Amino acid sequence: MADLKIYPIGTTQSRNLNRFIEVAYELNRHNENWIAPLRSELREQLNSQKNPWFEHAEAEYFLAERDGKLVGRISAHIEKLTQKTPPEQGGGVDVGMWGMFEATDQEVADALLKTAENWHRNRGIKKIVGPISLSIWEEPGLLIKGHDHPPTIMMGHQRADYRAWIEAEGHKGIKDLFTYELDITKPFPPLIQKIVASGEKNARIKIRKVNKNNFMKEARLLMDILNDAWSKNWGYVPLTDKEIEHARHNLEPIVFEDLIMVAEVDGEPAAFMMTLPDVNEKLAEFKGKLFPFNWIKMLWWLRKPRVRTMRVPLMGVRKKFQTSRIASQVAFMMIEYIRRNSVANYGASRGEIGWILDDNQGMRSIATAIHSDINRIYRIYSKNI
């Protein structure tokens, strides 16, 4: 068998980062359900000099090569904010992570996973968690259900055989993340309609759109609600101010005011729901490249996008309201208003909610109440080293 070489490439050199990125394109080029991400965005994400995530993280990228051909890749990284969270939330001072995993076969997978283990072991890490690429806010988990359809925006898609290869190396599943899909052209069940109608009669509640003209201020408000609502969730780490600004810059072109709602109770911002048009439906045409002409097509499309699917990546209700009746009222009101806007203004017919943690019974109950079904499952693994 030909010699297999695994070697580090650093996190800044453009040529090496390009080679690291191209591995995924090569290994997935025959997969009709894999959506090629934009290379320009990946180069910015992976470059430690451009991504503010690296201000509280360190990483190394490894390439696998056989007979002069690239056959795999993996990242090994330490997220310092995760290390500050308690073990029951997936953190701890001795926890590291891995991600960006691609491999042509079991031999390559074994070698890459062992290389990531050794990198962590040399830094005193006792447990590795993954795949998380690179942050919990980006593409967490390995796809174990839903290989028969493309992912929506900001969700990953990996080959089905990766699961067996990873588990063969002793990695155990510790957390599943669900996405739910539903037909949004149909009205919600009568009970939900009654809850919405009741909320509309409640003078304490106001549902408003975000103001994109002051989007940075609105982004900080949404993150403040999210920090309060999600702070005890498994895997949660707060975004820094620079990360919020970075995310705002990347998301602003695909943010539309009538798809993001804020719920106020007695004048206090109490909850929010963010929905994004599935840009992947357009990106599928571009094969990962915006230049020289695809950026014009994208800008034209973004003027008034028409999509089949809307994705709800984020939703949160402040803790002080979570056990009250008003929580369900504002949640279902926001969902209903965005459902109507998605169909009327964007031609959407399908919604996707998530990801949602397997133990988040509140959000899973909401998904069940509106008659949505699990369409994709992502699994996060852990291994003591």
C-alpha cells in the first residue's frame, strides 16, 4: 500500500489553506446533495489572522496525502471559552475539539483522527469532542440522518460512511442535534391558531420586525436575549463583540426585516426569532465560486429572493418568561407571522427549524406542536484520550 503522509499546514498560509479547502470539493464532487460553500468565505473562516474566533482559540490543520494526492483533512482546536464552561455543558479545562473532517477511506480516517488526538494530548487535553467545524456557531456534528437531501444554509453535509470510521476509532456519541421540516403553506393546527389569537389580544405583547438600518444595534439585542436564553444549554459559548460584528457583516446581505421578529412584553425585549432564506438553493449553481460573474447573479437574486425553503437557525426566550404562558404566545406569534411573510413575500413552501439539542424539550415541543418532523440528525462525539 502506498505511503500515507499526514502533515500540519498552519492557519495562515493562503496556498495551504486553499489546498485544505479543495479536499472537500474533490471528495464530494460526485455527491449531488453536497452544496459547495463559497471558497472566499472558507478562506476567511480558516485564516487565524482574519477570523476573530481565534482571539480565544488555537488550532492546527492537517492534510493527508497519498502518492502525491490529497486524500483527507482534519482540524484540531482548543476553544478557550468552552474550557471555561462546566463539564455538564460540554466544557472543562481538559477538553479539546476536532472538525473539518474529510477522508477517502478508513485508513485515512484512522490516521487523521489519531493525529488530532496526539496534537491534543501534547497540550494536556484529556477529552476530545467533535466534529465541530470550527465553532459551535458554525457547523457542529456529523450528519447521521438526512443524506438524501441537500443541507440548508449554514448546515453541514458529510458522507454516510464517516460514521462507521469515526466510531471504529472509539468515539462515542454524546449529543444529537435535530433539524425539523414542515410544509409552511398550510395553516398551523387549530390549537396554535388559538394561542396566536390569544396573544394578539394581550396588550402586554408587541411583535415587531428588526430595523436593518440599525442592524448592529439589533444584532447586539438579539445576542443579549440569546445569551440569557441559551446560557445553560449544552455547548453554548457567548459570542464576543468582535465575533458579533463579524457575523453581522457576513449575515447582513441575507437578512430581511420581515423574517426576523422581536417580541416585547411590557416594553421589554423578551424573545426573538431569526429566519433566513435558504441561500444554498442559489449557491448550488455556483460550485463554490463567486468570481468572475456569480457575484453579480447573487446580488441580483438577493434583491428579491425566491426560495423553496426558509431556515430558522436561532430562536430564544429570556429565562424570566420561559415558564410562563406568555412564552408560548410570543413564540407561536413570531412563528406564524414569519410563516405568512415567507410564503407571501418569498414564495417559500418549506420550513426548516434547527438545529435543536436532543434534550431541549421546550423547543422540541414547539416543533412537534406545529406538526414538523425530524429530517436531519447531526451527532457530536466524545473520546477520552
